[in-house]
Amino acid sequence: HFGLRSTASAVLRAMQAVQRISEAERQFLLDGVAQGLRNDGRGCFDIRRVSFEVGPIPTATSSCRLRAGETDLLVGVKCDISKPPHHRPDSGHIAITVDFGASMSPMTDSWNSEDPSRQLSTLLEALCAGDDVIDRCALCVAPGNFAWEVHVDVLVLTSGGNLLDSVSLALCAALAETVLPKVEVVEAMEEGEQMQLTVDNRPEVGTSFPMKRMPLCVTVAQVQDRFLLDVTSEEESCADAMLCVVVDAKCGDVMGLHKLGRGLFDAASLPAALERCRATAAALVQQLERELALRKQGL
């Protein structure tokens, strides 16, 4: 997993480069954290208020806009039928692409030679779209001929820190609302003819996107001897180490741990940190489920 670790490190370096603070600001932040106080008034394990807007892109199969603190991002899902890849003729395909809005261009231009869009896309596919998360075989319509090709486009309008966690939450929200149209295969009647497809776009006869798990990233930052959740950009720049905990929000199981950056995380504090992450993931998915239930009721 060296490639994944190097990608995670590159993403962290890129995001930390966004927010440069003075030494006086850094010391003020560190003094506050040492006393259990953060610049925005939150406690160490408090998260910022998250708001969802489901379905803001009418042309997409599903979409979600998420706002948390100064972070504002859009996720759109588009599903098309294509020929499955030769090496996996019985599987569909999903690709995640991250892009940054024009307002973030001055920031991304300062990220040296790193390509933040590609790095973050690779990391999200590894953490949130593996075979243990998405049933790619269920995306196959006719082996060797037709399969669903799913494109997930993420547009980061603004970032106020903790971007990986926010994108994973919006991604899960959009995929949870994705309904694949009912597709039936019409076999060729005569020799030389190709099989055809009939598509029924009515949502009530479609099938939900085949997610085995709901992976939420919950990142813990170590600042001196304190641990923080949902860090701001300023706090990211002061963190000694950061650990991304991937939690299956459906059952609360920890799916994986991924260290961001080169700092050393205090292993003795890991069990307590994992419990905090599991509780945070549970709270976030409860809020998401409430939002989705309200939308279905038309409220």
C-alpha cells in the first residue's frame, strides 16, 4: 500500500499549503487547544454543523450539495450503459473525479507540482469505492456486452479544512439516492443481429445503487497532546499527525486506517480515538438519513 500512503501524504501536503498562518496565530491556536478550546469555540471532539441539499443538479442521476463550516462542495452522479472491461467482463465500472472551483485557483496554483484533483480522486476511489464497498457485479447487465458505467464528479467550491471527510459524506449521500433504471436485454432474433436493451426510467421500478457498505472518513488530528475532530484549515497546518479512520456507517465497523502525512500518531491513544470516530460517523449518518427521509416526504 505504499502508493496509497504516498498519495495520502501528497493530499495532506497540498491541503496544508492552502492555509499559511503567522507564528503568532499558530501559537494562539496551540495555546487554546492545550486548554481544550478552539478558535471557533468548539470542543476538541465537536464537529461543525453540516447541511445537505439533495438533488441540486437536475440533469444528474443523483446529486448532493454539502456545506460544513467554510466548505462548500457538489457531488453529481451520472450512470451510462457501456461495454464492460475485458479483464472484468461481468462487472460494471465506477470512477471518481475531483475538481476545484475557480475561486480556489489561487490556492491550487500554490500547490507546487502536485495535482490535487488527481491525488484526491485516487484516494477517494481507494477508500470509498473498492470492491468491498461497491458490488460491481451487480452493475453488470449482460456479461461481456452491457454494464453500468458510473461517473461521480466532485466540485469543491470552497474548502475550510477536513475536505476528505466532507467529500466522503457527500459521496455517500449522492450514491444512497442513486437509482439505476430498469434495463432488460432483448436477445437477437436473427444471426448477425446484436442484442438490444429496453430501459424503463421510472424511479419506482429501478434498483438502488449496489453499496455493500457506507464508508465515511473521520479524520483525527493530533495537535501536541490533544486530539481534534473536524479540523479547520488553520488547525490542519498546526497538526503534528493526522489519521483517517474509515467507518462503515451502516454497522459502525472500522474498515481501515490511513495515516495522512509523515507525523507519528500516538498509538496508545488509538482505541479511544477509534471510538470517537465511530460515534461521529453514527451521528453523521443519522443526520443524513433524516435529510433523505424528509426529502422523500416532500418536506
